[in-house]
Amino acid sequence: MNNDELEYMELDNEESETKEVDSKGKKKKPKKKRTILQEIIINSIYLLVVFLLALCMVKFVGQRTVVNGSSMNPTLEDGDNLIVDKLTYTFSDPKRFDIIVFPYKYKKGEYYIKRIIGLPGETVRIDYDGTIYINGNVLEEHYGKEVIENPGDAVNGITLGKDEYFVLGDNRNNSSDSRIQYDVGNIKRKDIIGKAWLRIYPFDKFGIVKHK
């Protein structure tokens, strides 16, 4: 073996040694591998955090709901998947024409989705021509699929309490709503879960739900 080969081998050895030291010339400590138990603990903590965040989202921010029936046609269709905004009404009151979700008081686990027509303290009346009056004044609105045929109890006027809302389905002649006081009746503020915010299915109708 000649001197050139020996020098080459010594340089190689020097280079291989530099890979084991840091910028200060100190040898690097080999990285410790996680044990199976550590991996399980880390993954469990991660899943717990994700679960808690999802729970907070559903409880305080928004949740998914599915439209069942045709009472909100043509605005919403049977089978539409929506995200309900539960946060907005924490900071502000519901407004006229908002589309809201609330529980049906006579059947646990069943929820209705309707449009707000009357606000707290107002008197809502519907005549036999299907015209809606708020405190004696005609309400200008265009959400009804057709002219109301049955004004229900609203024909004599319904005065709302300080925390009550009068709601109608957009499919006015195929909707159970505040016109029938012994059934749906007026909706109390505390019972409103939230407002329809985002349609996520069907995909070709994906987008923000328009309230006005």
C-alpha cells in the first residue's frame, strides 16, 4: 500500500468522525427512541385533545343537522345537511327572517327549522287572503312559496311575550308552525338552538344559507 492510499484512508476516517460531533466539537448524544408505552400515552393525549375540541365546537359553536321534510321549501330541501351557528345568539338577539332551529316541545329529540316572522312584544295577524300584519302594518316579505291558505290562530292576532318569536315555514301550506298555538306555538328565546349557517350537502348547493 503506498503513501497516497494511506493518506486517503486517514482523511476518510477523519470525515467519518466529524459526523459524530456537533459544531462545538463535542460528540453528539444518540437520540433516544420512544418506548411503545410513551407512544401510546402521546397518541392518547392527542386524541383526547381532538375529542375535547370537537365537543366544544358542537356544544358552543356549531353542529350539523339534517333537514327532514319540505316545510322550508324552496329555501331548504329535504335531506339538506346544515351547520347550525350556535354562537351568534350568545352575543345578539335573533332577527326577523332568521332561519332558526329549535326543539319540538312534544317530542324529545325532534327539532324544527323555521323562519322568524314576529319579534318579542309584536302582534302578528294573518288574514284570509294570506297577508301578514305586524302591529297592524303589512309585512313586506317574499319568502313564502305560495299564498297562505290557512291563517290558523293568527287570524285573530297573536301577541308575543317579551321573550317569544312567531315562526313560519317557507312552504306556508305544508308547515306546522306558530299559526297553531296548541302545537308548535310561539318559540321562546331560551329554546332557540341557533341559526342555519352553512349548507354542506348536497355538494352542488354548498354555501352560506341566505336569510334575507
